[in-house]
Amino acid sequence: MSLARRNLFQDKTRLALSIGGVALAVMLILILKGFLTGMNRQITSYIDNSPGSIILAQEDVVNLLGATSLLPEGIIQKAETIRGVDEAIPILSQFVILDLHEKKQPAYMIGYDPKLGGGPWELISGSEPRSKREIVFDRIFADRHDLKLGDEVEVMGKDFTIVGLSSGTTSWMTSFFFVRKQDAEDLLLAPNATSFLLLTTSDGASLDDILRRLNNISGVNALTKKDMSANDIILFANIFSAPLKLMVGIAFLVGTMIVGLIIYTATVERQREYGVIKAIGAKNRFLYQIVVTQALFASIAGSALGILLANGAAQWIMSARPQFLIVFDPVDSVQALLAGLGMALIASIFPTRVMAGLAPAEVFRK
Amino acid sequence: MTNSSSQDETLQIAHVTKRYGSGSTEVTAVHDVSLTVSPGEIILIMGPSGSGKTTLLSMLGALLKPTEGAIQLNGTIISALAENRLPDIRLKQFGFIFQDFNLLSALTALENVAIVSELAGFKSGEARRKAASLLTELGLGERLNFLPEKLSGGEKQRVAIARALINDPALILADEPTANLDSKIGHEIMRLLRRIAKEQGRSVVIVSHDQRIKDIADRVLWLEDGEFKETVTMAIDPVCGMSVEREKAVSAEWEGEIFYFCARGCRDEFLNDPQKFLLTASQESSKKI
């Protein structure tokens, strides 16, 4: 028989509260972590889906989203002469503020040549911008602002017609939109300007060698897509990761306190019974096992429920607010279970101190 | 009761004192108390509230260490043992019976008893078999799987007695065992304890305010202000079965043994045919629990 289990199941309301408390805490932890993972994925979505394996930026520029880049004139031709480089795809990009329904909305403009690539990787309706003043918006972004194919939107004082809707090109912070490179040059008053080159490489060519050769060109910085993604994540992680991790920490603490408080009150309530067990001859170790078993049970059951709830809640959030991407990494679920175990062990500290402090002679006191 | 030799002693306490606090707040709960308990002996400790009964009982059960003096159990001075050795002594040498029964509310009657056996190292199955057998002997065979809340007061106390007996202890310590029982059930429980003590040779020390328990005791000790003030030795009238105080009773000697009676009538009846009453007493005491 397990006294811990019997004690735990005797008060089902308390057990439900305990499991529910941990479940909510674990759910919150997973949602926040999933949100962070989703945010990272959204941040790097353009780089991940754009052609090529190397990005050429202005000297000292290491981010796609976090910095303005302007490459030297004639860089396309120079880059294409580098051994191992197959093709150089130019883009002109810039954060802009759109005025949609009198609401300011930051968005990231990508000016590209539809014949070369570098535009939306998944069009769900319409087409790429083939003519002047045509624009492709993200579907979710368009929905949020009640925009549809054929509508006109003003970008930096010029009217554009929505000709296509893309998918996977938005986040809760901002959204990508795509225009022809010439239109972007017109908007930025920068004829023939290029922000970045997306470089494809020959099969079998060494990336390190190509990077070294590219970095010999004056005024440029060549990075692998992987490195630039990592830099963008670090840049945004610095902004958002700290508060999100703080919230994860708070959720962990709240969960721990819930289990701790419930196990503590359950222990105090049964103090006399535990005193009797101690008087009869049980060692403290036996009593500690009761507390830890109860805390572990509540935490593991709560964590498992929390994982299920987190999946349900994530689906609901993403359907209600599609701009939020919540991605669960299997490692996060394992970490959530470990967090549950951590909660159990920390939550056991005070109840075990109560047990340790029980004077067996007290059982004879009325 | 008869004086026992030191070899037969279950428990011996010598000049035990317990003080709480220090300086101006020092309180002496028990002062220079000595007592010897023999196997099978039932000792009743009575006294007013605050007289030190609970403190003395706690020290006897190795729940509390004396400030001075020594407590010896079956040759081992338990008052000198390290704290970490006491749980094992309590588990295997003592059986505790409490006023409020103090059963574990989440466990059934069977489990309440078996858990003590498990603590002593028995495997679950063996512990449950022992517990079931003991509870059945105590008349609770039909109540094995009942939670304490479904048991009557008398049944709860019998579960508590089974719990106290499961590890075959030398000494049973009972704190106000009849306080929460009506008089009939209380008397039944006390007779049960007496039978256990006499048939199994276990010593029993009872702390109580209940005067009726005197009937089953071999000795009654009066504790006041932490000291034993009076000792009353009890005896059973072989004719009517009444419990009588030896010091106040009518007595008679037959074949070198002294017998005590509640009144002259019983004594005279006994002396007319002593064999008749001694045979009856012998049959009574051989009844199984």
C-alpha cells in the first residue's frame, strides 16, 4: 500500500487543484517557449526560404532585419566572378511604416526581381508582381487589415495594387511584403541600389573558401544564411527573450508554489497522523518519501496534463490570432516534464521540514 | 503483583527526572521517579492533570529523553541511545495505544495494522497476512477493509491494539485508552488488554483518569507533582472476581499464598473450599482472546 497515494487520493479536490495548478504552470511555460521558438522561426523565415546559401551584405552588416545595408555598385558582376558562386540574386529591402486604415503598421519591404527569385516562397492566391506598382501581401496581414486581391494600398506615398497573397511571411511583430526591385528603388529614391545579394553556389564548392574570397571584395560582408539567421535571432532574442524567459521563470515559480502550498497544507493537516507514524517508529526518511511521492505524483500528472493543454491552447491561439506562431519542440516537452520534477522537489522542501520538526512525543498531547 | 527479579524485568526506570526550560522558566515535570515493570504486569498510572503522567509515558516509550536518570528496557539503557536508534526501538519493543485511536484516516483497518509491520521490515503480503490474522483474533475479521471513519469507537481501539501488537512488543503503552469509549466498551477493551498481558506475557503501562481501569491493573500508581505519592497493589477476589486493593482488602493465607477478598463473606466461602475457586480462576485465565 502507498500511504502517500492514499493520502493524496483521499482529498480529490485538493489533488485536482494541485494537478491543475501544475498543469496551468506547465502549459504557460510551454506556450511561452513555443511562442519564442515560433518567433525565431518567423524571424528567419525569409532567410530560410530564400534561394542560395550565402548572403552578401554591406561591410559590417551582420543582420538582415536589424540593419540597413547598401552594397557597392557593380557588386553583382563582381560576386558572380567569384569562383564557386553560381548566381547572385539582388534584393532591396527596408523596414517601412504602412498607413493602413489610419493605423500605422511596420512592415518589411522586399524588392526583388521575380525572374531571379528572392520573393514570396508560397503564394496562396494571385501572382507575383510583374508590373509596376504591384504588391504581394501576406495573407494573414491582409486579412487583419481587411485587404484582398485587387485592393489598392499606399506605400510611402505611392499606390500599389495587391496582386498576390503569400503564406508564412508574417509574424506578430511585422510582416513581409514584396514588390519589384525597381519599385522599391523608386520608393527609396535609390536607383540601382541593392541591399543584399543572395548567392547560390556550385555543387561541391567549399562555403568557407567562397566566403573567404567574397570577403576579399571591398565594402562587403559575406555570411552563410545560417549565420545571418542566428544573428537575427540573437538580435530579436535580446529584445524579447529576456521578458519571455522571465515569464517562464514566473510560471515555474507559480507552479512550484501551488504544489508546495498544497502539499504543505496537506502535510500540516495530517501532522498528527505523521506524528503517530513517527512515534510508532517510522524514520524521517519514510515520512520524506510520503511528501516527495505526493509532490512527484502531482507534478508529473500536472506536467502531462499541461503538455496536452498547451497543445490545445496553442491550436486555439493560432486559429484565433494567426499572426502568432507557436511551435513545440519535443525537447520543450521533455524540459516541461523536468520542470515538473523540479517543481516537485522544490515544493517538497517546506513539507519535509515540517516532517523533520515533528516531535513524536506530541502525539500524547491532547 | 509479585516482585520480580532483575532478569525478569521488562522495563526499569531509575531516578528519572524531566525538566523543561531553564533558569526562571524551568519546570520539573517528573522528579526522581523509579519504577520496575515485570513481564505480564499491568500498571496503571493515575494522577491529576499536569501531574507529569504524559511526560512519564513519553519517556517510557522512548519518545522523550529524561534530563536525569536511566530507562532500561530488556537490559538496554534506551535513555542513553542515540536519537537515530530510537525509532527502531519504538517500532519493535513498544506498542502504543492512544486516547484518540490515532488511526491513519486514509488507510483501512487492515492497512493501519500492516503498515507497522512493513515499517519493521516485513514484505507487504506477509504484513497483511499477520495483520488480518491479528484483527480476526480481535473480532474484526469482518471489518478488515473498512476505513476508520466507518468503525465504531470500540472497533477503532481494537484496531489500535492490533497495531500495537503486530510487531510483538515487550511493552504496551496506553494513553487514556478508554477516554473516548462508553463504559461498556471501555471495560471490554480493558479486559482484552488484560488477557493479552497475562496470556502473552506483555507488560502494559496505562495512563488514565478512569477509576474503573483499576479493576484490571496489577498495580496502581498515583503521580502528583511529578512524583509517585502512593502505590496501590491490586488483587482479584477469587470468589466474586472483583478487583480489590490489597492494602484495604480482607485477606487469608492458604498453602503459603495470600489471597485478597472484597468482604469477609467471600473469604469465608473461599476457606470452606479453596480448590473450587482456584480451579475456576485458572479456567478463566486460560480463555483465549
